[in-house]
Amino acid sequence: MTHPKRLHIGMSLAPTWLSNDAWRRPDSNIEGIFTAEFAIDIARRSEAVHLDFVFRPDVSCLMAPGIEASSGVASLDPSILLAAVARETTRIGLVSTVSTTFYPPYVVARQLQSLNWVSKGRVGWNIVTALQGHENFGLDAMPSAAERYARAAEFTRLVHELWASFPHEALLIDREQGRYADASRVRPVDHDGQYLRVKGPLNLPSFPGPRIPLIQAGASDSGRDFAASVADLVFAPTPDKDAALELRRDLSRRAEHHGRSPADVRLLPGLSLYLADTREQARELFMQTHARVDRNRRFASIRQMIGLDLSEWPADRPITRADLPAAVQDAGNSTHRNLLRRLLERESLRVDELLLRPEVISAAHWQVIGTVDDAVEQIADWAASGAIDGFIAAPGGSVDSVHRFLEQVVPRLVELGLFRDRYQGTTFMEHLQEA
């Protein structure tokens, strides 16, 4: 008998269930989003059902107009928040997001290794190159994608060198001989590269045990290649199964090109979940959440990404492939742009329909609007097809979607043999290495 491959599942600590108008619900606890307790509650619930990790995305700027109607991307610093979460959990992985474009590698290496010690080996690093926020770090403009990823590759190698510069094995703690450490095993990195110069060594020993797993969220051509070269997990927008299958195949091919096993690069798309007792109630929850969609802002975003002006488009006229202008090459997020073009090349949609699709209203993640049964069925189907190695849950609409996912969907996946019923290891990497 063939046993199904077990999935790796993470939970977003970004409160996606409070996005748009969902924060206005009486039970939203929106007042608590800038407290440690808010994240600790989600992390504890996630640990209770043995999820691999909790994940805190991050950006390094604030789009002020957006906070008029929603909290947007305002948030606590991920690593500081996860240090608080670490004290209140014991097994679940803790993934922090840190940009290689804006921060010094020595600070990042020390910060993450510190969090690894505090959590006893449960840290993961979500490597981002950032798309905006350069004004906050003394840059006149964002570097090109090619430059950002070249720097990210050098940065990641350097962080690993810093982690290795003070190995845990150097610690002797020999009270009788009076030797705290073997200084000969602590070496400077003396890195002088294209983008970065660091002498080292790190002033913190590495934590004993498995290494810190790496997560990468880029799905552009440069992002895919970088992810295939270094990442243990790839977090990417895949709005449908075909997109996930294509990305899974491409990552496998690129991993082999970099001398890695495809099995070592695990694809975990984001999964947006609007859950209720019936499909009709779930759809109502979704529509209530997006009742105040700013049409003008959506139109501006679409125009920027693909060059299509819908501001005066007739409500009853479908948008077809023939209506698409020539591809726009300089439009910010190439991944999101390509997914939006792909959608309109495959489907004819009226404006009101388009404005509610994940390629427009969110980060183009896989979306389930329905019952617990619907969610379990789709997850099982995607897993059976080989499209995914797991997913990162991003519940929407209300905190009820969070609870339904953790208390009902995950146990059903356990029953199907698609997820663990208990932790076997104590570190994040050990969770990823479970058979």
C-alpha cells in the first residue's frame, strides 16, 4: 500500500483574517495586533496541532493612505516578535523575514543566531530582497532585480560564513583547566565581495544542532533561480494548480542545475481560506470582507502592472485576451504582473469579477472559499498531483476561519495521512526532515 506524502504546513502570523473590512467584526481583536499576545495565541494554537512553523512576513515601509481603512502592513519587527513567541512555545518553528537589500549581514547573522539560541533551534530565515522601502535606507532608488538577487546570493553565503566562524565546538567550558573556548577554532571571514565587506568572526557561537532552514519567496525568474540554489522552502503565489505544477517542475529542474536534489527544495504556496458551515456563508464572508474595495486603486494597480485601463470599461463587457496591451516590462513586481496577464489570457472576466480575483485583491495566492470539506478536498487533490510539498495557511474573513482551519482542517489531514499527529523532533529543521 502506498502511503501519501506528508505535507509541511505553516501558519502566517500576519493577520490576514483582519484584512480589508474583516477587522471591523466585533471579535476581531484588532486592538491587540501590536501586542506579543496576539501572535502568541496563534502560535500556541498552531503548535497544539503540530504545524511545522509560524511565519511573519514583513515590509520595510508604510503606505500611509492604506491605513485609513485597514491596518495594512503595519507590524512589529518580526524577529523581536518571534523572540516573545519563542518563550511561550516549545516545538513549533519560527520563521522571521529579513531583507538582504537593506540590512547589514553581520547584524542579520547575529540577530537570527540569537533567536536560534533563545528558541533552542527553531528559527527559519525568510530571505527577501524587497520591492520597496529604499527611501528608508538611504537609497535613491531600488536596485534592479538582477542586482538585488546577486547581492542576496552573496549576502546569504556571507551569513553562513559568519555562523560558521564561531562554531559551537569551539566552546570548551573546561573549568578545571580554565579554558572557556578554543580560540584557534574561531576564525574571521575576511569577506571582500562585490557588494559586501565584513571581517568577522561573529561574536556569538552557532547553536548546536541542525542548521537554520532558509525560506525564499521570489517567483520571478531571478527569484526562482536563487530559491533553487539555497532555499529549503519556497513560498510563492500559485493561484491555481497548474501554476503550482509549473513552478514545482521548474524549481526541480533548477535545483538539479545547482547540484541539489529537487526533494530538498519544498514548494509551499500561500493558501487563503474563507471557511464557513456552507459555501454560501463562506461566499458571503468573502464578499463582506471585500465590500469596500477601492475600485480606483485597483484600476491604478492593474494599469501599472499590465497597461490596461479599466476606469471606464463597460460593466457588462468581458475583458478578453485580445484586449491585453503589449507586455509591460518595467512594472514593479514581475511575478504578480505575469500572473495577472496569465489570468486574462486564460479567462474572459467582467470588471466586477476581475476585481475579486486573488491576482487583483491580494498576493495571488491559492484560494478556497467554502467549507472545511472543500478545503480538505482541494489540499488532498493538490498534494496527490505532486504540485505542492505543503502550504502556508493565510485564513481570511474572520478569526473563525483561523479556528476552523486549525481545529477542523488540520485534524482531517492527519486522518488522511497527509500530516503528522505529533512532533518527532524539537528543531525546525527536524520537522522538515521527517519522512
